[in-house]
Amino acid sequence: MAISFMACHALAGTQSNINSTIYCPSRHQPLVSGRLDVRRICVSMRAAAEKGHTSAASLPGIPRASKLITSAVAAKSEATTSSPSTKPGHEVLLFEALQEGLEEEMEKDPRVCVMGEDVGHYGGSYKVTKGLAEKFGDLRVLDTPIAENSFTGMAIGAAMTGLRPIVEGMNMGFLLLAYNQISNNCGMLHYTSGGQFTIPIVIRGPGGVGRQLGAEHSQRLESYFQSVPGLQMVACSTPYNAKGLMKAAIRSENPVILYEHVLLYNLKERIPDEDYTCCLEKAELVRPGKDVTILTYSRMRHHVLQAAKTLINNGYDPEIIDIISLKPFDLYTIGNSIKKTHRVLIVEECMRTGGIGASLRSSIIDNFWDYLDAPIMCLSSQDVPTPYAGPLEDATVVQPPQIVKAVEQLCQ
Amino acid sequence: MAYVMRSSPSVQSGSLAPHSSASSVSSSASSSSYILRLGALNSQRSGRLSITRRAIGTANRRTRKPHGVSASTSELVAEKPSIKNALAITREEGLILYEDMVLGRSFEDMCAQMYYRGKMFGFVHLYNGQEAVSTGFVKCLKPEDYVCSTYRDHVHALSKGVPARAVMSELFGKATGICRGQGGSMHMFSKEHGLLGGFAFIGEGIPVATGAAFKTKYEREVLKNDKADAVTVAFFGDGTCNNGQFFECLNMAALWKLPIIFVVENNLWAIGMSHYRATSVPEIWKKGPAFGMPGIHVDGMDVLKVREVALEAVARARRGDGPTLVECETYRFRGHSLADPDELRKPAEKAHYAARDPIIALKKYLLESGLVDETDLRSIDKKIDEIVEDAVEFADASPLPPRSQLLENVFADPKGFGIGPDGKYRCEDPAFTAGTAQV
């Protein structure tokens, strides 16, 4: 079982609306010895960044920061669908955004309920359901025994008979135990029943490679579930889209898997006060450009943005799209981009074999072959069980320098 | 709430060598007695154990006296001297039970015929011999109650009220089938009749049933609907009782006192695997008390006994007292499926259970008790024959699903197919569901 994990992830200046360079750990989570160390890392990272420190990281696992452009992305103000609001809004961390979305939907519809391990009294191992059990009661925020297959099936049965459950996998990897129910019942039951029963269920949880959590807690299940017919899959990457996707997924009549990432829960962003949802089938244009289309999702979006600063400094103009919808792909946004840039780089955290990138590549070839000037490049994680050792773990996941190099290669 | 558990000799001795367990089952079988080994099945109010008093044993009414049991035999099995004065059912009920079982048997026999004539395909699992379990339980339910089954689901569907035409069409793979031809033999679903499936993998229906029971509790306690009292009955076999989902759901159901009844149709065989070769503790009913619910063992070849247990278990669930585990000792007269040569089961065993055919037994009881006469039963037989024939004709005449149906039910909200390169949702393209559009 995973323990709650606080990560300090250096994400130097992404969008203007994402606050500050360094994200400090949540004040909610006391880590006895860890907290102090992380703070120290934060402080020294900031110092290093300001000095333009480029020597090998003395801090394990923190990507090298080259000369920082804090406002490169912000310059493109016509950019994005990600934060259209001109109203003041309020600042939240990503896990709080998820919680807000969840709470709003639970207030709105009494059939919405949550099931999972430690979601109730414990508040969720990543605090997404904190306070909800006190507010809505133990039955609406149900602490389940450790029986993933059975409680996922139970959620499916409840959904078939009229409720709208949200199943939390404490770590997405644990949902491997629920594969029987997710594939057979969640995905297929609407079809095999001839459309009689709907399964408006949301399956969500943290996945992805964290900080030395070991192989089993560092899995990317998007590739395992992508073939299951009848499922929709989305991945959130910012507080804005986290809340929007959570709400949209709950309102959807389809079974939706919402992939969150362990290291992104403490991203801070100003989000609108008013009620909003994000479309489950649309990709997000993060940064328009004309040289190359970079398709990415979840944590890799932030690695791409990090690499983008270097690229921009070196004179490249990348168009960055966060695909958001892992299944189905938004071929319209992706296609329009390819028609403009003619070069595609996919950056993902999935394993190379059978990953989202592999599917995306073949979709692009099927639909936009004539618009390509170069072979599609795909940067994925290594086909390796994520090692525990820090440097090895870094090597399994795509890092910003690799992205820079790939773009340079693509644009030759 | 404390449970009193009556031990059987094999439990007392602590050793459960296969032969001793087998003998305890077969001795009850061979004596055709009606011992019920009970975990407490009672109401909180009365605190008494409820015991089946009436039975329709076949020839031999000798009761087997268990030793080591705290109560005397006469308490356990009260044999009323004049059984005709204490009838278990009324005439109407008797006719309903008879008709339902005959429908199940005739339908399944017709399925076998149709299969060998090439009208239905794939894996077809027939229910012959087990009718008492389906009829006994499902005829105690209200229309709002739920039934969850396995691949051996035709008769559960029929008992629950799904028209024979719709089931037969589904088996033929026609568009008029209950699942539009998309499910097949192993995936019968009916929203209208509360049939939650139809599952091919054993055990995967039990959590779904648990979810339906959870919904009842949720409706009562969160949505504050006092009238919500739908009960769920989950049917599954002896093989499933070694599967994790079974135990996980027993735990959750007892933990939250869900209104569910777990009905084990123990027909002793999981395809070719004998229950005794697969199970360390073959008495499945004993596993109920381990999780905090009553475990009942009932003669599943006797529809009246099953019905009596069912009525009490359903009432218990509806009151909010929680789940019950009922193990029905039953037998399938045919192979596991129509593809199974059924070579492993001994002829003596088959003959033994054939002699306990639930339909013949009920017929005998109804006639002997004077509730009905021959003409009543014969007219029911004829009626059922007509229903089944009509079902076949209807299915034969029905159209196959058109190509355009292929993608229609993949998503409840077809926006799930996504946005195509032209910027429109794929489902907006009228040709899409025929599968000609790109996915």
C-alpha cells in the first residue's frame, strides 16, 4: 500500500497563471523527517535557478535547469483554452481542484457517491476526498475493504441500478486487480445488455512514475486499459483541467477512467469561481507554434513545457498540445496542428510497447500521412519495471533534455 | 447478533476427509430425508430457529439422526403425522411453481434441439434438473427485486418474467432478442425485469449483485426513501465458491448488512472438476457464519423446501437484517454445456438424482395432496409446449441484426467515440454505427 507522498517538483515558470517556480509540499501532510528536507531542496533549487546553475544536480531526481525563461510561454497570450477566465478566481492545488469538482457534483446530485480504500475517514491517501465523509456521510463516501475487483464490481452494480459512483484506486496500479470488472462489466456490459443498462461510473486514481516508489507503485495503466471497448479515458494535468474533467466525467453517462499523476497533486493554479467543465473528448492547445507539434499528456506536459523554454531560447517555435483524451483521440485538434507544422513528436510516460503513443502514432499515420514531412517521433518510457534507484528511475522516464534533442533532430 | 450453529458430525470430528464429507452429503441424499443443517436463520424478534417442517420426500421418509447435535431430531425435523392437513402451498401457488418449472425444463430441452439443428451457437449451458432452485427463489420475489445469474441463466430469466420469445430470439442471435442479439446465451439482461446478467466469468456477477443490494441500502439511508426494499438474489455454482470475489462479497454484504441472498447451486461439478477435488471444506453453507451471516443447506431438488428457505431469507433481507448464504444441493441432468461429453460423472450418481427430479416430485405432491388433478397439470404442460413452440417460431421469423447495429450500444453517450478529423463528433455521421466510419 502506498503511503502519501509529497513531491517537490521543479517546474520553472510554465504558464503565467500557474504560480511560481517551485511548488512546496502541501501543508496538510506532515512528513516527519521528509518535510524539512524537501523545503531545503526547494530553497536551494530556487537559489540554483536564479544563479543559472547548470552543473549536474546535486539533488537526486531533479531535472537539470538551464537558463530559465519564466515568461516564454506566457508571451503567447492568445494561447489557450486552459484558463479563459478573466474573473479573479481562486488559487488551488490540483488535489483541491479535484476535491472541489467532486464536492460540487456530490452536492448537485445525491446519487453521486465515492467508493474506495481510505476515501472516507482518512480523507483519501492523496487527500482528494478530504472532508467529504464528514459532510456527506459514511455511505456516500464509502471506505471499502481491500478488495478491488469486488468493490469495483459493486460500483458497477450500483451504477446499473441507478447510482453514479466514483471508484478511487488508491494507486492506479491496484486497479489491475479490478481488471476483470473493468474490462468485462464496466466496458462491455452496456453493449452485451443491448443498451439496457448504463454504467455512469468514474474510475480515478493516481498513477505514473513518482519519486522512487518502486516498480509496482509506478505503473501506467492507460496502455493496459486502452483496448477495452466501451471505456473513455482522460488524463488531467493542471488544476483547471483536473476539476473540469472530474465534473465532466461524473456527469457523463459513459464509464470514464480519469488518470491523475502522483507528482502533480501539488500543482497550484488560479481557477475560475464559476461552474465549468472540460470536454472529455477535446485536446487542449497549451502553446501555439509553427515548427513542430508536440503531443503529450499528464506529467509529461510539464516536462515538455520545461523543454520548451530551452527550445524557444534556441529559436524553435513548438506547438504544444495536451491530448487530455487518451481514448478517443481528438483528431481534429491534433490534425489541425499537424497540417500547420508537418512534424510530430509524441512525449508520453507510457511504456514504449503498446502505449498511448503507439496508438496515437498509428492514428496519425492513418489520417494525416500526407501532411507529414518527417517520421513521427515518439518518446516513451523504457520498457522496464521502474527501478527504485534514483538515477535509474530518471532514466526510465523522458526528461526535458531528451525532448529538446528530439525536436532539434526532427526540425533539421 | 449471536448465531447458533448446528454442527454436523463431520465438523465435530474436525477431519474432513473427502469420503466422510461425501458420505454426509450422499447419506442425506440417499435417505431422501430433509435434514436442514442450519446456521441461525431467525428474526431478531422471535429469536427462534425456523425449521422446515414439511417436505415432499420421495419414497422413504426415514430421518437420519445426526449425533453430536445439541437438539434432538424431533426438534430439527418435526414430522407432522398428517401432512395433508398442513400444506406448504395453496393450489394457485402450486400451479405457478409447476408451470414455472415445466417452462424451464421444456425451454431448455428445446434449446438442445435447436442447438443440434444449428439454430444457436457457441456455449450453451442448460439448467435441466436445477429448476427447483430458480423457481423456489425467484417466485418469492417482487418485480422490483433483482436477480443476478451466471452463464446458466436462461431459466433465471424465464422465472423472473422475461418472455420466452425474447430469450429464444437472443439465443438465435436475432435483433428481437432481449439484448438485441448482442449478448447471447451467457449474457441475458433485462432492465424491465430486474435481471442483472448473464456473466461468462464465474464470480464476476456476485459483486454486481452486491452493488444492486448496496443501492437499496443507499436509497433508504441516503436518499431517505423508506419504501426502498428491493432485494437481490445472486445465483452461482459450487466452483465459484472457491473464487476470491465470492468471499470478498460475503464480507462486504455482511459488513454493511446488504439485502442480498447468495444462492449456491451446488451441483457437485464445475465442468469436469468434482467439488470434492477442488474444495478443502466442501460444506459451502459453513462459510456463511465465518463472515457473519447465516449459512443454510437445503435440498435443492425439492422446490417446496427451497421456497420455504427463500421466503425466510427474502423476508430477512427486506427487513434490513442482512444477507444470507443458501447452499442448494442440486444436480444438472445434462453436461456442463452442450459441448460437454459428460464422461466423468458416474451413471449411478446421475440415476440417483434423476430419481429426485424436482418436477416429478412436485407433481406427485400436488396430486397426492389433492390440490390439483391430472387435467390441470396436463393443460399446463400443453400451454408450455405452445409457449415454447411459439418462441421458436418467433425467433426463426425474426430478423438478424442489421450491420448498422454494430456500434450502437458501445457507449451510452456516443460522443465517447470522439471527434473526427473533420471536427465533428463521429457519432454525428449517420454511417457511423454501421462501422464504416473510422473509429
